[in-house]
Amino acid sequence: MKSENTSWFVLIGEQKYGPYDYKTVIQMIQSNQLMDFNYVWAEHLEAWTPIYQLEEFSKDRFELLLQKESEYLSSFIKRKGQRVEVKIPIIGHNSIRFFDGEIVSISESGALCLLNSPLVQVGDQIKIHVKPVDSDSFNVECEIIRKNYSKQRLNSKSGLYYAVRFNEIQNIGVEQIKKWIDKAA
């Protein structure tokens, strides 16, 4: 893999950092020191490029690195709890604007949400109302910890994937999430 032996440089604001090896850049992404919108450069690139545009740092590449025994396994943060795939409608707000969407995977500590707004930002505190079809609704207060950017042109109703960490969740929600996890096991 070309990226394994490549020296990477990082641009944060006006400041350039590096060189870093591939494993270190993965660790920086995993620990939120680098975000998808940060620019990187390596010798094989024509120009500084946002991380989200590079195959080397794509979700598919990371999944491949996690599937095989490799030196990169230690670069990835291990989830504390089991995450299950779901499809649950939500509505929410960040105290500025409302949005709708759905939860696509969930654990006891957070979720991956497809929100129909590209305007929510990393660090935003949001409130979501979870509206499962087969059980009672509940509310969750959470923080956006990752925004998965897209190469396609976005408008105000374009959906983007956001990883959220739960800060506060109603008891009924805690119990429901445990049921979803148990059902998937």
C-alpha cells in the first residue's frame, strides 16, 4: 500500500506540521486532532487535499485495515460498547436550526446519524427526539464529535453522517438501546 511508506504533512490553519507516518495520521484522526476537513499533503499528491477526499483515509480503507491483522489495529480507538445497525427516525435542533434524519447505528454511549443538514458542526451540542416505530419515543442530549464530509455539492437539505456522543439520555432511552443491542446479539 502506497500510503504505508509515505511521509504525510498536515495543514492546520496557516501552520504546516510533519512529516508523519500513515499510522500517526490515522491516530490523529481517531483522536479528533485532525478532522475530515483538514488538509494533508504527501509527495504523490499534486496539492494540499482535504482528508475526506483521499482514499487512504476513507471509511472503506479503515474497515479494510481493521479486518486483517496489521500494525494499524492499534491506531484505531476501540469502542466501549457494542454498536448495532438500526434505522430510527429523529428530529432535533442545535439551538439555532431544526433538522430531521435518522440514526443508522447506535450504542449505549453514542450513535451515527444521517442528518438532513450540512450546517451542524463538530462540537455542537444538539438535542434529538428519537422516534422508533416499534416503541416509545425518547430524548437525547449529545455532542457532535465527527462530521463525515462529502465530495458532492451540498444544499441546506443535503444529508451528512455525524457521529454523536450521548451526554444525557432519558431512562426509557437507555432501556430501549439495551433492547436493540440484545436483539442484535
